[in-house]
Amino acid sequence: MKKIFAVLLALVLALGCCSIAMADAADPEALSELLCGDDSLVDLIEEAQEEGELVVYGSCEEAYLAAASKHFEEITGIKVSYQRLSTGEVQGKIAEENHNPSGDVWFGGTNDPYNESAKNGFLYAYEAVNAKNLSKATFRDADGYWYGIYKGILGFMVNTEELAKKGLEAPTGWDSLLDEKYQGLIWSSNPNTAGTARLIVNTMIQMKGHDEGIAYLVALDKNIAQYTKSGSGPSKYVGPGECVIGIGFLHDGITQILKGYDNIALVIPEEGTSYEIGSTAIFDGAAHEAAAKLWIEYALSPECVELADDAESYQFLVISNAEQPAAVAPFGLDPDNVIDYDFADAKANTTKYVAEFFAALADAADDRFKTE
């Protein structure tokens, strides 16, 4: 009987310690100090904790989304529900819900769908205290509709073993992808669902001019075997060899290499390339507005972005007081060796450019375009 009582007492004490630890972590003053270095967020934290809930739609990879959501819940005491959706899916969902969103915040994923959503009135403007942590003014929307958290470089991932079997050299740039020897070997992503694909469309138009850019994409289509729903989709099939050449963000290739696929090589196109700003934003009409604002502050702090390195996300961070993922350094990528991407043009014209791309493809827009 004494042993049973001792065990029960130990459990009670353990639970009590956990409760005390959670209370300390969620203390508004301590949490404000943790996230921004002073007491600027105390009132917001108290309001957010009164709401007690937050719904996150994430367009980064699942592991990073889960790690960030769980850590936010742990340090704030706010219950977090999260779902992984591609950027195109989130953009379509909030437009359909028409200012009555089922989610509160958007986390990660390519910036072009964020810009389109802001233009159409589906994002909520918030001036974040932790915007001071951004390394450049260009890593945010001027009116506070979105904030950048990381930067990803667009390029190719190639399976060196499969290329060697076929007696082929790796493509060196965008134009070399058009060579008929690569027919059926290239995977990209679907502009209807993937922000990565929309960035590819915009990149070709910005680099080559409007008409030549659309013509290039139509010519490239002749060599593409599959368009995946998600922008990271091609990278996941390069190592196993189902995809020989994948177009996407090079950090997704790094993820696969570090998982053990040493047959993957990364290619930065010789003509130049563009980049994404992985972002975060609040949905207009969010049910948990204070918690959503607190999420933005959290996302712009090292507490959030430094989780990426342990969650298989190896993008370049744009938060000046955060430590870059150590795993990226050996690959020698230069995050500044990119074109001067015109975000204003992308904001104004992405929807039109994507429609023009599909119109130019006509009957070629077949079941290679995956949406599930």
C-alpha cells in the first residue's frame, strides 16, 4: 500500500512540475522576452492566451510544420491545429471561403501565392514587432500582409547514376533542358497547385521576355514526364530513380541527400535562376486574430526558424538574429547569386501568366498534371 501511495505521490509531483514548467513558459512577460527581447508583446500574449486556439495551414514540409506548431503550443499554452497544404491549395481554399477562413495563419511556401492572395484581399495586414529581425526590407510586404522567413534557390536535382546508365551528362542550364535526349526524364510541378511551379513560370517570363518565356515552357513540356501537386514532389523521386531530373528548390534536394541518397547532384542553372521567399501571413477574417498575430511574432524569431535544421528544412534563413542551418554549408550554395526577381510583376500577373501557359499547351495539358 505504501509503495502504491509513493508511486501516486511521485506522479502527482511530476505532473505538478510539468504544470509549473508550462506556466513559466507561457508567462506573458517571460514569453515576450523570449520572442522579442523586451515586454512589447505582453498585451498581445495575454489576448492570444485568452483565445486559446490557433489553426495553421502550412505549405512548408510536414516535419517543419509539425515542429513549429508543437513548439508554439508548448511555449504559449495555446492549442494548435495544423494541416499541410500546397500554396496553390491554400490560395484556392481561402478564396473559396471568402473572408470566413477555417484557418488563421499561413506558414511557409513560395511567396507568389501570398502576393496574389494579398492583392485579392484575403490576407490581413499586421505590423509585426519582430519585423526588425528581417535582414532586408525586401523580405516582407510593405503593408504587412506577409513576412519572409526563409529563402530558397530554384534549380535542378539530378540522379547521377541514372544519367550515367543512359550515357548522359547532367543539364547545365534552362536551355539545355530542352534537348530531346532528356525527353521523359524531367519532372516539374503543377502551376494549378504549386507555388514552385508558378515561380518557374514567372522566372522564365522575367528572364526571357513574355512571349519567349511562354514558348520556352511549351517546349520544355515536351520533355516532362510528370507535374507533381507539390513543388517538393520531384525531389522525392530523384534518389529512387523514378525521376532523373527534378526542377525545384535545391534545399529539397539537400533534404534527400541527407536522407542517404548520395546519387543526387544539385545544379544551379548557368543562365541564372530565381528564388522564393518562404513566407507567413494572417488570413483576413481569422477567428483567432490575437493568436495569429502572436504566431507571426514567433515565426520571425529564432525560436521558430532555428527548428528548421532539425526538421529536414534547409533553406537560407532571412532572420538576421538566427543561426543558419549547419547542414547547408558543405553544399556551397550562394543565396545571393540569383536574378533580381520582380515581385511586383509576379503579384500583378501570375494568374494571367499561368492561364496563358495552359492555353498555349492546349491539348498537351493532360493527366501528367497531378492534383492529388
